Amino acid sequence: MFNFRCIKKSLQYLKFLFFLLIENTFCLFSRPKKYYAGEIVLITGSANGIGRQVALKLAPLGVTLVLWDIDDEGNKETSRLAQQNGANRVFVYHCDCSNREDVYEQADKVKKEVGDVSILINNAGVVIGKRFLDSPDSLVDKTMAVNTMAHFWTYKAFVPAMIAANHGHLVSIASCAGLCGGSQIADYCASKFAAIGFAESIDMEMRTLKKTGVKTTIVCPFVINTGMFDGVKSKWPRVLPSLDPEYVAERIVSAVRQNQEILFIPRIIYVLYFLKCFLPVKAIVLLFDYFGVLDCMNTFKGRPKKE
Ligand SMILES: NC(=O)c1ccc[n+]([C@@H]2O[C@H](COP(=O)([O-])OP(=O)(O)OC[C@H]3O[C@@H](n4cnc5c(N)ncnc54)[C@H](O)[C@@H]3O)[C@@H](O)[C@H]2O)c1
């Protein structure tokens, strides 16, 4: 016996899902934009690359910037450039995000000296770039501590105030490597898969707690020209280009402004991810081989170590 009400409801859900898929992939309709003015934004890993570029994009928008990094020189320079770009309030802290005690200690300082963080951008990241069996245990631990565990501790430190105010935004700078495994990047992929799972889960918790004022944006970019993945080249740069850091930062700032939950850059990643969900593994391997993603880490050099 058919249950027509159930079928009708399912069709409505399917229609809604289809609509969301198309809307998210092609950004057909612009979402309402929120203002940054007055927000306290904390960026981890702000001394270089994407962290710095996001700070510079936010600088003229009336926010208070809190910059966390272990690279003090780089962070001072980000602060200087942000002030040059119009930021009035910039606070710089030395924080080793891989160390839970340091995260809690610096978070307490921020709460006392600056106030409650309302936009948290977990951006600090590290990569080894070796085959898993050649990766020293201490560096594997570091990858997980910086790329994943730091997100746990920063959420513990700053989310309670967001829940109390029912206002806030949690930004997880993950990676395409968190959507699909890759050779010579196992620990990094694992850390990014975990970061995505964590951010997605807390977003669900906020929804079930009816704290929908606390938003989440998960960012999954392909390779960006910051130095972190130096040497890695795209086989088809027109289809899968290495990204410009300033462009990525612009997309992140605009995604947060529009409360966009997931951001894949470039857009072709939406298509590849969609295909990965249902194509057989052999077909995916062929596809990735075609795009040169399978062995792109063979030429990895990474950021040169500072003397
Ligand atoms: N560069 C890429 O191709 C790429 C692609 C996708 C995702 N991502 C992600 O984007 C984020 C930013 O990457 P990026 O390209 O700007 O890298 P980057 O190396 O330029 O910057 C990373 C920053 O994190 C800081 N950092 C490292 N360990 C830290 C620690 N323990 N505590 C505090 N800060 C620490 C570094 O000092 C540096 O300033 C990372 O999470 C990275 O995984 C990068």
C-alpha cells in the first residue's frame, strides 16, 4: 500500500535538496550580507599566507583583529600592514596552537585584554609532504595538533561566549585534502578530514541547541601559492589552477559575510567531490590521474626553513 503523504514529503525534500545543490554550486542567488564592523576576529596562523591576507582584507571593515602565530616577526609585519590598511585595533599574541595549555592561556589573555572573540578563524596549518612511513612520529603528532586538535581547544575557549550571545562565526580553513585521500600527504589529509568532521559536527550541535546565531564556514581550497605547497604543480592549470592567496582571502571574507557553510575553491571541486560520492574507486583514480592529482606531491618542496 503506497503512503502518498510520505512520497509527497520525500519529493518535497528531494526538490529542496536539488535546489540547494544547484544554489551552492553556482551561487545563483546572493545571500543577505552581514556586517563585520564591531566584530572581534581572531585568526590563527596570521603571520603568513592566507592568515595574513584575510587579516588585510578585514582590516578596513571596522573589526578588531587578534593575531595568533608562533612566527613573531611575521605577525608583527601582518599587524603593521593591517594598520596601514585601516585597522584601528590590532592585538598580536605569540601562541603555539599545537599546545593546549598555551591556547587556553592566550585565550584568557585575549578575553581580559580585548573581549569575547566573535569570529574565530582556525587557519594555522602545517604539512610534512613525505610518504607516511617516512614521516617522523613527532611531525605526524604536530600535524594533528596544529591542523585538528587546535580547533578543539580554540572552540572550547571561545564558543561558550558565542553561545551565550547567540552570535558568532566559526571558520575552519581546511583543504581539498580533507575531501579525498592523496599520496605523500596521508597525515595532512587525515588532519583535514578530521577538521571538517569536527566543524560540521559543531555546526549540527549549534542547530540542535537552537543557537543558529553561531554560524560555521568550512573552506576547502586546492593548492594556493603561499609557499606551503611549493613545488606542487597542476597538470591542467586552466581547469584546476594554483590559487592566488589574495583571491582565496577575498572568497573567505565574502563567504563569512554571506554565512556560506561550505566553500570549495575553485568551483570545479564541487563537481569532482560530487562525482567521488558515487563513481567506483577505479573511475575516481583514473579521473585524478587525468587531472594529475595522484602524483602531484612528487614535486613537493614546501616552504624553505627559516635560518
Ligand atoms: N597553501 C595551500 O596550498 C593550502 C591549500 C589548502 C589549504 N591550506 C590551508 O590553509 C591554511 C593556511 O595555509 P597557508 O598556505 O597560508 O600556509 P602558511 O605556511 O603560509 O601559513 C601558515 C601559518 O601557520 C603558522 N603556524 C604553524 N604552526 C603553528 C602553530 N603551532 N601555532 C600557531 N601558528 C602556527 C605559521 O607560522 C604560518 O604563519 C592552512 O591550514 C593550510 O593547511 C593551504
